[in-house]
Amino acid sequence: MAAKSRFRARGSLAGRSAVGGLFLVLTLGADSTAGGFWKPFIAGAASGFVGHEASHLILDLAFDTGPSLKGVQFGPIPFFALTHGGDTPPRREALISGVGFVSQQAWAEVILSRRTPDEPVSSFNQGVLAFHVATSVAYAGAAFARYGPFERDTRGIAEATETDERLIGALVLAPAVFDTWRYFRPKSKAAKWGSRLAKVGFIGVLAFKN
């Protein structure tokens, strides 16, 4: 109870995709004049970022948490966080903090499930998948090290569910690892079902553990 009370006193702020934003900024620095590959790839990465952030905002509005923007630092790099006020029930806090990952996992699932084994992945979808994997890996690393802005998503989930943040990092990382395996080995049933089970497990923690 003490940890939960401290969490609310600090404002119950759901973390946002600072590291994902860094990936997007770096991607936007690529040579988009190449056109054929980079323009749709960048559009896909940007769409993944927007989907992640929009998912947070949708739940913030649905739960009437009064969302607002706040400047944060990831090391020396300035970013923003979409935050909300305190007194949000833990289960809702976990859902708000985790829904960005759920959105990118769901989009990756649609892309990889619709793909036939011999079909190449479009540049746009490669951008979506790249954002999904890069953001998941970066957040997992931050969770393992317990490093980054106070508002990071993994910390928000960990506090709301009273779970070690390193375990949350592993749950975020697992779908990305399996989806990378599926991308390179589309015929692998182990990769497909490992990915799906990892995603269901993550959702289960958000929805039922508090």
C-alpha cells in the first residue's frame, strides 16, 4: 500500500514514448529523397509513433484524467510526456501506461498475420515494425536499468501493478523479439505463437494485476 500511495502522490503520470520519439527523429534524418523506400518507411515509423501516443490520449480522455503535455529529459535530450493528474485508480493507470505498447503490438500482429510466407513486407509496414521493435527494445533497456524520465511507460505500469519494472521490461521486449523472428522466419509456428502468447500475457498483466 505504501508504494501505491507514493505513486499517487507523485501524480500518477503515465510515461510516454520519449525513446520512440528519438528513433523517429533519427529516422527522419534519413535521405527521404530516395523516395521509393524511405518515404513510405518514414511514414510507417511516424504512423507507429502517432498510434502509440494517440492510444494513450484516447484512454486519458475516456477515463477523464485531464491529460496535458510536460517537458521531460532523456539524458541530455529533451522530449515531451503526455501526463495526467493524480488519483487515477491503479488498474486504469496500468492501462493508460501500457496501451501504447498494446497498439504497436496489435498493428505488428495484423501486418505479420496477413503476410504470406513468400510475400515481401512493404516499406510502410517495415517502418511500422521498425518503430515497434526499436521502441520496445529501448523501453525494455530503460526498464532493466531503471533509467529515464520518471514518466516512462514501464515505470507507470510497474508502480500501478506493484510489479518489478525489470519484469515489465521483459514483457515489453518479448513480443518485439518474437515479431522480429517472425519477420525473418515467416513460416515459423513457434515464432508466431510465441509472439501471440507474449502479447496476451502483457495485456493480462495490464488488465488483471494490481
